[in-house]
Amino acid sequence: MKSYVPASQAQCAICGGEAEMLTEAEAMQILGVSEEVLHARIAAGQIHAVLKANGASRICKNSLSPREALISPGEIHGIEAALVQLAFGKTRFWQ
């Protein structure tokens, strides 16, 4: 007998772990952060994101942690720099 695996359950291409793959909206809700902060965390390698062929991204739930929602004042500059690089296409964070 085969076991049932939800459609959102998959192997993360970044960590290799079996994980629930979330939409960006679901990840933002879990962490309580904005889209900009989520993208900055992805660019920093703190959150695993994979871009699907249809253009939709999926976030590895195993890479989420409530502590990721906390941003210290010292991180703001790094996040702003990552967003600027992202806006001008100088950073690729999707695999």
C-alpha cells in the first residue's frame, strides 16, 4: 500500500530535506514579515526558496524559524543593500 504525500510536500532543492513547500504568502504569515523582508532573508540564504517553472516560488517550511522574523538594527543596512541588488538584477537567489 502506498502512503499519501500531500502535493505541497517535496524535497527541498537547497537543503535536500523532505518539507512542506509553502507559498510566499504562507511563509510571510508564519513569520509575520513583509514581502521585502522575506526576499531579503532568501537573498541572505536564511530561508530556502525554489522558483518553479511556472514562475511561482515555493518556500521550504523547514528553513523557517520565528527567530528569522526578528531583525536587528545592524541587519537593516544589509537588507537594504540586498534589496537594491535584487531590484537591479545583480543578485540571483533562486535555484
